[in-house]
Amino acid sequence: MERIDAPKKKLILGTVQFGVKYGINNIFGKPSSDLVTKILHYAFENRISILDTAEAYGNSQKLIGNFIKSNPNKPFDIITKLNGTTIIKKNKLIDHINQTCKVLNVESIYGYTIHNYQSIKKFQFLYLDILNAKKTGIIKNAGISVYENNEIEDVIKNYNDFDFIQIPFNLLDNESKRKTIMEKAKQNKIEIHARSIFLQGLFFKPYKEFPQKLKPLIPYIKTLNNIKDDLNIDMQTMAIKYAFKKKYIDKVLIGIDNINQLKNNIDVINLKTDISTNEIDKINVLEKKTLSPTNW
């Protein structure tokens, strides 16, 4: 019998905060190793089955591996990513993944991701090597992390044996910008994993604390605040429900700083409340570069 249930089967727990201080609105910093253990216990007990980590996320992989070693009866499916700065020689990716498996204390990896789209353009052999790794069974799914729609288009055209792509999607980087290309990817049997649904916490930051380069987003976020008030829900609920409602999105990645955030997110996911997305879908951010944290 499947351990996960709907709608939480769509949830991936992001663990970047386990290893590095992450997010523009993160006031808690990295959780302690004891707190990470408590978070993972709680996640498993609440039928969350997939964790997202990466080689670039500090000691996140090691903390997960320690948990799995100490709790063999509480397995997770793990998605991890090749560090974009790591230079892998041709035909050596499988050796590298084997080392990652040792850190994670697993025999195989549910999803292995090229963390940087530019890596696969610079080292074309990585595509064949990751597919070969899948053939051996050391990884079950091959993926790539992208930012721009033209990158997704390139994946569909030239790298369509990837099983999934990870792409930003949220209340501002929304259906008006992403729907067409995401549906095209799905038509090509590529799963869509949405990340950055809170825009790294920017939706919760007081306007007076916005850095100068992000102030153009304030009018759009004010519009979102008006929409949430009309819907009689809070911003967290609206952001989660918006991503989960989109049928062309297969998985939604949510990162947390502490166990209370995890509890709150699970409570929101479990809410029966439906929301209308029409007004959100109409929002079209003209200052597109402000939507990418790489430009912050």
C-alpha cells in the first residue's frame, strides 16, 4: 500500500535550509542537527516521502544520510543535484553518484538533477552520462534545474529524455508566464517540479525592508494582498494553494526553516478550501528580472 496520500503526494520537502542560511526572509538561520532530526521524523510521520537536497547545500546531504542510517525504518525518496561548480570528466558521473549515495546512506537515488543548466551546455556529455546512470539503476529519474522558459524549450527539443525539470513558479512568476511552456513539457512526458513558491519568502517581507532593486515588485505584492483579503485567506495559504491547484504541475517543492513552518504548511495542504486563481493569473510582472533571486 502506498505510504503517501493526496494531496500531500504532490509535496517535496526542500532541505536547502538544513545546510545553508537560505531565503531573503529567513530570520532563523540553519536549524541544529537535533532539529533537523525532529523535522525529518515529523515529515515521515506525516506521510511526506520525497526530500530535495543538493551537493551545494552545505551539509544537508550528510544530515539526511545520518538520519537514514539511524532510522532505516523511515526511508525517504531523495532528489539531489550535481554541484554546478563540480567538474566531472566524461564517463565519471556514475562514480560521483556512488560517492553521493554513500553520503546519503542509500543504494540508489530517486532523482538526480543537473543543478545548473549551463553545465549541460558546457559539458554535453553530462546528458548521456546521466542517462547511462539511470540505465544502471543507481538513479531512478534524471532531471535538470532551469530558470527561463527558453531553457525549458531547449530541454524539450534537445534533452527530452530527462524525466523531470525543476522550475520557479509562484504567485508572480505565475501562469501568465509559465503555463504554455509547462504544458508543452508535460506533453513531452517531462514532469514539472515547481520551486520558489514563496519567492524565497519575499511575499512575507515588510515593504520597508525591500532592497532597492526589488521595490518594483511592491505594487504587484500589494495586488496579491488585496486578492488574499478578498479570498479571506493568508498569503501562505494562497501561495501554496495556487501552486498545488495547477494540474500541469506534478510536484511542489516547499522549503522550511523550522518544524512549525512544516506543520503549518502541512495544515494548509490538508485544507479542503479551494481558491479562485483568475485574478492571480492576470498579474503580469513587467520587471521580469526581479523575479529571479539570481539577480538579487
